[in-house]
Amino acid sequence: MKNHGRWYLFFFLTPILLWLFLMILLPHMDLLIMSFRAEDDFGEMVWSFANYLNFFEEPIYWATFARTALYSILVTVLTFIIALPVSFYITHVVAPKFSGFLMLLLLLPFWVSELVRVYGWMILLRESGVINHFLVQMGILDKPVEMLYNDATMILGLVYTSMLFMVVPLISVLESLDKSLIEAAYDLGANMWTILVRIIIPHSMPGIVSGSIVVFMLTLGNYLTPNLMGGKNSLWFTEQIYNQFIASFNWNQGSAFGFLLLILSSLIIWAGLKLTGQKLSKVVK
Amino acid sequence: MIRSLPNSKTYSICFKLYVTLFFVFLFAPLAVTSILAFNDSMFPALPWNGFCLDWFFADTPSRLGIFHDQMNLDSILVSAQTAFFVSLFATSVGTLGAFLFEQEEFRFKQLLYFFMLLPLVIPGVILGISILLFSNTLGTFFEESFNLDVGLFRPGFWLVVLGQFSFITTFVTLVVSARLKKFDRTLEEAALNLGANRLEVIWHITLKFLRPAILGAGAVAFLMSFENFNTTLFLVGSQPTLPINLYLQVRDGSTPVINAISFLMIFGTSILAFVNLYFSKKTE
Amino acid sequence: MFTLSPDKNMQTDLSVQNVTKKFEEFTAVDSVSFDVEQGRFFSILGPSGCGKTTLLRMIAGFTEPTDGIISIRGENMAGVVPNKRPVNLIFQHLALFPMMNVAENIAFGLQRQKVGRADIQKKTETILERVGLPGFAHKKIDQLSGGQKQRVAIARCLVLEPTVLLLDEPLGALDLKLRDQMKVELKKLQAKVGTTFVYITHDQSEALVMSDYVAVMNKGRFEQVDTPQNLYSNPSTPFTAQFVGDNNAWSGRLTGLSGNMATVVTPEGNSFTINTHGKTFAPDAGVDLFLRPEAMLIQPDPSMDQLNRFEVVVKAILFDGANSRLLATPLNSEKELIIGLPQNRQFDHIRPSDRIEIGWHGDSGICFPGKEGRS
């Protein structure tokens, strides 16, 4: 099969090269270049570190940056903690005839636009929302309280949005866990906790890592949920980027922010892969 | 512990309760959104004033149902057109990519594969701004060098298509590659042995085998495009897509017409999900 | 129900009394009782679906019996969870933990018992030595061969010094050659460590080679519990006769009875005399008759009287070394018989479609009251 003409190779290769160079590599190089350009005192564009200096000099910028990073990690951890028991239940606890149905039920909400899901949470949680309505009617609250627009609801929204990307890899990796391993551990005297720590989690590591990377990346780059559910004080770094590009029209500053976010996400993903000894090309499967 | 082991009552009940709560958490926002689309009220909120279909069919100054709401209808059409082109381009190039990475050998293959995976780890917002920047750079270049005003390089319909295409193609490539991996290459060798050329082999044998994966990936690509927000936000011109349009209305507050649109989207995507599931079941 | 070698000095390690397991309508295990004495190699032999795995899982504690008592060294195990029972199970596919190395696998159970670090290391080394794998402590599981994995799985359980070791067809996944080798090894290992083994299998050769006692199980019940030799030579039920070793079966009709010797006429019209071994038959009753391949003598010497003689046509010669057979049918019949073919060159002249005489002694067959003889 290796002796067919090179013609076929170019037939396959050309569109891929065009795609990756024109739409991925060159735009990001452009982003990098733009981030090092700034106006000097005479209004001329020159090479400069000004955009990056700005970032470190303005507390609001790097504070938002750090907050976004920490909250993204928090969201990833929370999503994992919530998703693991559900994935385990579907793969190993519930009767097999129900597990397919539960799986479908699990996927359904995530076929629906993120905007619709966030909107659903808004009409549930806001001051005139459904939950407040019921709490007041039941006499638990005297008057409605605003549950939206704070860090807690923002995190709730982000966890909700990310859930699928944690559950799916976890389920696929748990499906391959031989139940006799759990039985054997139990037979050798292990309790629930030991089985979780020594058997289930080590076995699920590839799924946990790939789920965590995707969740972390999507949370870090999310704009919609923090913007709609977060409060005035829960600024997300993507909102800073948006402000620079659309509101202030300072594309150079925005590029620097964008590049910093890209570096942050690459760094944390790289660290995650290194810590757990996984490879990116393995994890995406 | 697991279904083949004896479990204590408390353990089973707690686990069931947890999973039930989880599913309530999962479906509560969608259910509430859908139900309030039928509430006879000016606001998407309780109390329940009775069932009505105004937010679908009414055409009065105070109540404009979705089927008469020209602005929202337009954005649905824009989204559908965008999704059509994105899924068409992404499945074509993604399938070529699958062939390239699964069946061809060339220098720097690993490096190119790594580049192909990049869109998975680049946040959508960054992808949006970098494509915006690059198209602007190209636009300026063409204008200054050749005095040409190329519409493609300005925010608008085609830029949105390109922006979404750039990351959805990665997804298609991975799905089709996964299927192509399972392909028994001796079938190709048999066809070559029987006198077919490579192109005929691909057309008659390999693509037939890949068809379910390509169709499935195409459907998911359509949905991903239809619902994309992050990348689109920076590339959109005078024709907003549905998610962008909805975002503006949700942010600024709106009538339950949004619930009506949401209901239709939930309904539509559910049907698409079931169809996709049906076909993927059938191929297995 | 079944009492074995009434040696009063032996301690009973495992006692199963009237144990029943029902899954909704289906009765997987139907009132089974048996005792296993200390240090025995006890096998439960039965076809798949006979309930042997369910029985084993009840002893291990993974499944609760619907009825009956399981006790180990006199202690009732009802309500005792698997991780608190003094039994350990070798799984069908061994269930070695792939995320741990050999030493960690073996240490796993000891750590659960809060054994000290130094002790664990010493015990791990000792047990690895004992199963013939010294120096394997830091190997990964996927670096081991099938036989080595087997031994690690056994070591992992034996290091906990269980009262009873349960084995769920652990040789099933091995290829034939290795399986034969492991049979012998397992038997030797059991003799060396002296732990009580309860072994389930559908492979009669495994059960016969290794066991002190074998229970033949069918449809949730024990058909017979006996030594391997007795199972083979004195099967007490038609099922055992057919399941343990090869047997030729006939359905016939009783035409005469004098003392212990019955005369049976087969549908082909042959008349055989056979020892009833004390079983009672009604006159003119149906009789199921079983005859081992090696009980049939090819072209017996005319001087041997008291033989049942008849003629067969050779269909094929199934050459298999010491285990060679003839496939033959009696005259005027489609019924296929398997006849032992001794490889002493005496019968080298036999060719397919030859007509030869067969003889067998009335004491070497087994008969049971059967269905009404078809004619």
C-alpha cells in the first residue's frame, strides 16, 4: 500500500495544511505579534512590552486573571467530584437495562445550546425567579432575594455547563473497569474507600485527565456563563479580552490578554499531563 | 458497592437519592424554560396565569410570537445557513484529515497531528480574536497592496463560517479517524488486487465503511456550529446568529418569546439526538 | 446428604447445609449440602449454568443464600461480608490489579489487615518464593506470562492465610499445554501449603486430576460426591455417568433378571447381560445402559465366555496417540459408538467399513432404570 503515487498524499495534505496554517497557526502568530505592538508617544506603532507591563501594573487585570485561573481549577474539581459517583452508578450499580437510558438522559441537556441552559438557570434563580416564587409561597422567605449575580451561582453555572465533558470520558473509562477487580479487592478485605482510592481512581486516570483538561479549558475560555450569571465583582478574564477588543477597541492590549490566557491554559494542561504521566494524543481519544 | 455485590440498604438509598438529585439538577433549568414558554404572562416568571400559545403564534404589538418575530426568525435562518456550510466544509476537510493521519506516511506527521489537536486546547474566545486579527491584517494588506476591498476579511457571515470551521474540523477528524482505525485494510488490498485503483477503492470501499461516522460527525458539527457563541462573538457582522441574538435579549431582559425559542431548540435538538443515536445504534 | 470418609480426627473447614439460591422464579442452587475437611482439595464439577458459580459466590459472601447455612470452621457466615470472611477467591480471569506491581498486589490484603510494613515485605518475599516466583516483586502485571499471573493470583490470596481458598475456573483462560502443566502445579502447591481448596470447573479432567473429592453438580443439585476413582467407576446417576469421562449410552428394555444379572434387549436387537449392582428394576422396565470406550474389547478371544458379543461396522479411526478410538455403528443401526483402540499394533489392520466383533463383560457396564425402551 505504500507504493501508490504521491499524488494522493498531496490530495489529502493540501486542504489540511491550508486549514492549519491559515486558520490556526498564522492567526495565533499574528496574535503574538500584535501583542508586542503599541503606540509610542507620537502615536506610531512600535515594538513594545507596554501591553504586558500594563497587565502587571493594573491590579484589576492580574487579579481577574488569577481569579479566573483559580475558579477554573475549582470548577474542574467540583465537576469531577459530582460526576464520578454518577458515572460509577451508571456503569456499575444500576441494572444494565437502565444504564443505556440513563446515559441518553444524561447527554440530552448538552445537545441544547449553552445559552438556553444559562437562561434556564437565570429564570430559576433571579429575584423574580421560580425558586424565589416557591420559597415565598411556602413562607420560607418573607421577600424574594437575589440569588443570581454572585460567585456561587456563577460556579454553579460553570459546573453545570461542563458536566458532560467530565461524565462522558469517565463513563467510557469506567465501562472498561472489570468488576471482578472490585470484587477481588473486596474479597481481600478492602472497604469502599480503599477500593475508590486504590482501584477505581487509578484505573480511571486517563478519563479523569482528559475530562479535566476539557472542562478546565472550556471553563477558562467561557464568556457566556460568567457574563450572564456572575455579578459585577465576578469578572472573568475573557470579559477583559472582550472589553479590550469591542469596547475599548484596543486590539493590541486585547491580544496580549489573549496570549496570556493561551499560555495559562497550555501551562496548566501541560502540568496536568506531566503530573499524571499522560500524553495529549492519548487523552483526546 | 456494585450490582453483583450485596449492598446495605442505606448505601443503595443514598446512592439513588444522589443520582435522582443529579438528574433534577440537570433537567430543572430546561424544564422550567420550556414550561414558562406556555405561561400567559408578559414575563418569563411565575405565577402561572394559564396556558397560552401567544409566544409562538401571537402577532400583536404587545405580544409578538416567535413565528412572527422577524428579527429572531432571521437569526435562526443565519444560524442554519452558517451551520450548513460549516458542517459541509468541516466534514469534507475532516474526512480528508482522517485519511491523511490514518493512511499516509510523511515527514513531520507527528508535528502536524499535534497542530491538528491544538484547537481542542485553545479557548474559543482566543480562536475568535486571533482569526479576527489575522483577517484584518490580510484585509489591510490587500487594500494597501492591490487596492482591493475583500469582503471575506471583514466580520460577517463568511468569517463566522471560517472561524467555526477552524475548530469543528478537528472534532470531525477525530471522529472519522476513530472509525477509520477499525477499518480492515485487507479489504482495500483485496479491491486493489481485483483491479481497482486507489480512488475507486476509497470511493467504493472505504467511504462506504465510513459513512455512518461521517454522517454522525456532520450532524454534531451542525449542532456545534448552530450553538456556538464564544468564537462567533468576535467575528459576527451585521447578521447576528441565533445565540448572539438571544444573548443580547437575555442580557437586556425580554419577553417569554425567548422561552418559546428555547423550547423549539430543546425539542429540535432532542429529535436530532435521538435520530443520531438511532443511526449509531444501527451501525453497531 | 453426602458424608465423606468419616475420619473423626479431621476438622471440618467448610460446611454447607441445605443452601438454596433463588433468582425470582429461577432456582440456581437447590438445597445443596456438603462438608469439606481441612486440607482437602474439593472440586465442584458441572456444566455451565449448573449453579456452581452461584454456590461459590455464596461461600465467598458476594451473594446471600435464600435459605440454608454456610459455616466456616463451625462459624455461621450469615451476614458476614466478603471482606470479613476467612475465605479468599481466585477469580476466573484472576482480577490482578493492573495499576499495581506484583508486590503491591500481594501486599494489598495485608495492608487492609494493618500488618506492619516490614512484616508485609517479609511475607511477600516468602510467598513469592513459595509459588516459585522469587525476584518478581517489582514486575508489572502485564509483563507476566499466563502461568506466572496464575501463581501471583494464588500468592495474593495465600499470603492472607485463608481457611478456605476458592477457585473459580482459574485455568480456563490458559492454553491446553499450560493448563495441563498448571493442573499438576496447583495440586503440588495445595499439598505443600495444606490450605483447603474449593475448586469449581466444567472441565472433568481438571477435577479428576487435582481433587481429593469431586462433587458433580447439575441443575442446581449435587448428583454425586465421591473420590475421582469412584466417580469414574461407580457413577451413581446417569448424568454423572455421561458427564465424567466418555461413555456410550443405550436405552433398552429389561427382559429377564437372575440374581444380579439382568438381560437387556437394545433397539438394534442385541441382547446383553449386565450386572445391576444391586439396583432394582420392574419387569419389562426401560433400562439406560452405559459402557466406557475401554470396556469394549475389539475381536475378543473366542475362549473368553460370559462376554456380550456383537458386530459393528467401522466408520472411522480416530487416531489420538494413547487415546485413540474407533468410531463404529452396530449392524442395522445409525447409533455411533466410541470404542477404545489400544495402540499395541494388534489392531493396525482395521480399516474403515470393516466388520469387526466387539465384546464386553457384564460387570464393566453400568445400568440405571430409564425411560420406556423405544423399539
